Amino acid sequence: MLSSLIARPLLACPPRHARLYSELASAASHSALPDPPPQRATSPATQLPYLVRRNTKGSIPVYTDIRNGGTRYLVLIRNVEGNAGALADDLSRSLFPAGTSEAARMRVHTVRQRHVVLSGGRWKNDVVRWLVQKGF
């Protein structure tokens, strides 16, 4: 019994039904599709002098780096296109309200005009939330 199953190839669907399934699929694709939602003419992200592209998995490219045996915590923003210095200035001005202890501790600088590094605290979730609010 087992040898008869191995000798005979198994098909997912018999050949006579293959054309029927493809005809059904093409008929379904030609049916009336709902209209796509209207797109906004300008988003807030297009008005800024910088752009933060998402990574290949669709996430915002914000990463953490812990150094000096856990005493130095860095937040890295990668894939910045355009003026990374403008992004660093916007972060330092608007991530935390002026006069708070977080704003006083935060240090922001750019690396090779492509990455932005924040030091002074564990602010990855705050940075991701801020970028999403900006439209990235």
C-alpha cells in the first residue's frame, strides 16, 4: 500500500479543475473594487527638511545602544535623509518641554550626517512616539 502511494505523484488539484480555479481567480480580480481612500495632498513629513525612512520590516529605525557596562544609554535614529541637523534641533526643542529635568539631561548630536544620537536617558519609546506624531 505504501509503495503505491510513493510511486504515484500526488497533485494538489486535478488538472481538469486547474483552469476552473484560474478562471474564478481572474473573474474575482476583475470585479468592481471599492475606490481607494483619498490621499492627503501634503503630510507633515513632506514639509520637513528631513525624512526618516522605515526599515525593511516596516518599523521606525530607532535603536538603543548600552555602553560602559550599562551606565551609558544611547538612542540611535538611523536612515535620516536630508538635514539631520534639523532633526536633531527639532528633537532637542520639542521632545520634552523646556525646563524639565529630561530636557536638561538630553544631549543630541549627528553622526556622519546620516544618524542622530541621543544620550542622557532611556527615551527610545518617547522618540518613536514623537516620530510617529510627525508623520513618519
